[in-house]
Amino acid sequence: MKTKKIRGFNQVLHQIQEWRSQIIDLDLDVIRSNQRDYAKIWVPPYSNLSLGNSTYPEPKGQARKEILKVLLDTYDSWKTTLDTLDEPYYLKIWLYDQRFSQSQVVCGINSFLDFYESTFHKPEDQKKIDPTNYGKLSNRIQSLEWEYAWDEEHFDDTTIGEIDEYATEKDFYETRRWFKERLKKPHRKIKNPDPDSDIKEYYSFRLGTVWIGG
């Protein structure tokens, strides 16, 4: 798959500031109603969908630093707002390493207080984040506590579906062949504890690292 070039860097910086203005303030009415909220990276072209055989590169250099700064600013702003609730809350930065464009700030209260605790696999052999990797933002990174987790792609034993769900038999057999090859690669396999579910096993393939900071 080809990687598209990013042109118009000043425009990208403008888009980052526009995105910041949209997410920096947490709406308490939304939180009280939905009991959760999140701020993903909606900055073109990094948030654009890939079309055809080309994809956009992950943010790097100055763009990556500016986006991370917005995530940290948003965390600080949301924390100040959530503190006014005078009740427990979940507030974290999900900082994806290899897939940085997936990074986000996430919060939850009440029934979503513990909802996100099992979102990521956290290996027993925990690693420490290296603040020096983040340049001028190293002090702000160091001010938070970070957990090491895996960024994974998840499937289950019903992923392929049935042959009558496909446009052609060829599509079905090609997909099944792809899935069998995928299962030959290293992955975590988890049994579904629910005996009444159609899903018996889950398969999780590691893509990289996620740092969970708060």
C-alpha cells in the first residue's frame, strides 16, 4: 500500500488548532447524560479514510508534537472540569505509539467508571515510558503515571461468517484462506467464558504499544 505525501504543513497546524478549540472544553451536560466522552484526533489528513491502495502517514515531527500538546492540554482541562463533580471519574490519555493517530483522551463516570479498565491487554512485565522521547513535552509526560499496554487487532471464530453472506463463493473462500493464514501469526487466544454465546474464542494480534496516562 502506498503512503501519500503530506502537503501544506501550515494548513495542518491550522487544522490542529481548530481541532483543539472543538475538544478543549468538556461539556458536563454531555457527561451527565452519556456518562462518558472522548476526544479523538480529528485532524486532516491524519483522520481521513484511506481510499484505494494508498494511506496517509502517521503524524511525525512538529505535527506529532503539536497534537500531543493538545491531548495533554485537553486532559488538564477535562480534569479541572471533572474535579467539580466531586465524585470518582475515569480520565486517561490513550497514547498510541506506532499508530499515533489513534490516540485520544477518554473519560467516564458512574456505570462507565470501570468500563475502560479491560480495553487493553496489560502484560505482567510492565515497561516504563521514556519521557525523553517527547522533547519539550517530557516534563508534562513525566508528571503523569503511565501504564504499558498492547495495541491489538481483535477477531473471533465467527469473523468469517457464512458463505451465503458473501457476494460470491470466491469471496468467501478467499477470506477464509486469508483468515487461516492470519491465525498462523503470533497472537493471544482467549476462550469466551459465556457458554451461550456463538463466539467460542477470541484472537488478538499485537500491532504495537499503547501508553495509558493519568
